[in-house]
Amino acid sequence: MRAAEVVPGKPAASRVVDREVVPVDGELLVEGLLAGLCGTDVEIIRDGFGVLPPGRDHIVPFHESLGRVLSAPEDSGFYEGDLVAGVVRRPDPEPCPACAVDAWDFCRNGKYTERGIKELDGYGMQRWTVPPKFAVKLDPTLGDAGVLTEPASVVAKAWATASAVAARSHLPVRSALITGAGPIGLLAALLGVQRGLAVHVVDRVTDGRKPDLVTTLGATYYPDLAKVTAEVDVAIECTGAAPLIWECARRASVTVLAGLTGEHDPVPLDPGVFDGMVLRNKAIVGTVNAGLPDYLAAAEALSGASRPWLHGLITRRVPLDRFTDALERRPDDVKVVVDLA
Ligand code: BGC
């Protein structure tokens, strides 16, 4: 079978190699169908983010997966032919109080590992193995859209966080502001609409696929945050841009941060935001990665979504042999996937 390999920070060293996959006792053997590309993968390959597996000078990239089960241990609940996605993170071995209860997405000591990102090979290969506990069974009718499970899990955790924080102040959540209409923002909008909320999505683009996807969903699109006049209860901030973060926090009772700033310079504070946090119990809370309940929520959300809408998020496919083509950004790209077949 063939596998992608990269050296973090050395894009020219990217290659596709022949590899043997050895089935592991007690694990699923999976035929890799698709791998999704996200900003983290670009940061790994171009900028050297990520951590190599111990003693190795390369890593198999990609943490967004879709595969079909080739064989499964008896009593695992999985069967040959099942459509599955693999979980990204593995608990730290110590384990910390969070990992001890399988809440690896809240790992306290940073010793967790992540497939395709931190010390473990990713899903960018034609065959992979995974313990049943770290696989999620998908609605077989999802087809290629199953590759959106991991980003949807990140978003499901963001929504679970928003609900938990809103519940603290008895806030009835009726409307949401989503900043950024990339895959994370669009999936956040999907889950918001599925919750019956009035959803307002902001991005820079003025036309093309993103506004269309937002409108088709039944949400409202704005090319400028200043144009949003509606009141919003919750904001899910997916851009990491400081001015947008402050604006979300100024408007919403609960702001969930799902994007990294990428900034290294200090940014000016908005004192009004802090006063609102004190006087009106407003909150800003960050979220990363996802736990098993979030993956299950993601699988359910995707299963209940319109198939043409989900497929509309996948804007480009590149073959495994040319997986580095996925890295070049094209204007109307939403989710670019690597075809592993
Ligand atoms: C992934 C998360 C991961 C994070 C940091 C994101 O792109 O979706 O699962 O925890 O990167 O490595």
C-alpha cells in the first residue's frame, strides 16, 4: 500500500512511499478512502508545526479521515464494510485527570499524542489500523462527506461548550454569530441551524461558494461584521482575528474561540468587553480538539444534513500521488481532500 510522508517544515521532502501495514490484534484494519486537509496540516508541512514520532525523521500526515473497515475484531461492534472515521487524539500515558476519564481533548499535561500531528502517524495512507475505541461508525449514506467528521467533531465540542456556559446563566440560546466561513465556520453554522437557531455568518468574501452555502443552509451571510444588526446570544469565532474576537465578545453573551490568532504581537484590549464579562456574566471560552461524545454528535449531525450541501463543502480532490497539490490555496476552496484510492 502507499502512504504519504512529510518532514515538518520541509515541504520539498514530501513524498509517497510503499509501506506495509501490519494488522494489529484487537484493532480494526481500515481501507483509507479520503483524508481531509486543514490549516494545521499546512502549518506542519510548511512551517514545521507538529512533533515527529520518536526516533523518526518523517510522519504520515493528515488527521481528518474516512475509511472502510476491512476487518474488525469480534464483539468490537464494527463489521467489514462499515464506513468509519478515526479519532485524532490519544490520551497521555500518565494519565492526567482528564485523560484518565477519556477526556483527552482536555489533556492537562500536554503529553497526549495526535495522529498526523503529534508523534503518531496520521491517516494519509491506503490502509490504517485503529483500536475500535478510537473509531466512529458513520451513516453509510454519507459517502465522501464522512471525511467531514473530524472538523464537525471540533465544532460539536464548540457547541457543547457554548451550551454548557450558556446554561450557567440561564441564557436561552436563540441566535448565533459565526465568524469565518471556512469548513469549521460552515459546519458550526450547520449545527446552529440544526439546533433551530437564527444563524448569522460573517466572512470576507462577497460572492462565490461560501455565501451560497450559508444561504442554502437557511442562515444569513454578511461580508462585513458591521452589517450584522441582529442580537446574538452565542458567537463561535473561527478566524482567530483579534478585532473579530473583541467584536464577538462585545455582542454575544457567550463567545467560543475555535481559531488560533497566529499573532505574536500584543493586540489592544477592549475594556468594554471585560466590563461586560463582570457586570453581565459574559464569557469567552476556548476550545480545541474533541472527545468521543463530540465525534458521535458530529456523526449524527452529518447524518441529518443535506447530502448535496455537505458534498458542496468538498471543493477539490487531489490524488495521493500529488497530495502536495492540496497545499496550494485556491480562492474558492472550502475543503480539499486527498483521494487515497
Ligand atoms: C485538529 C485538532 C488538534 C489541533 C491541534 C486541529 O487542526 O483539528 O484535533 O487538536 O489541530 O493539534
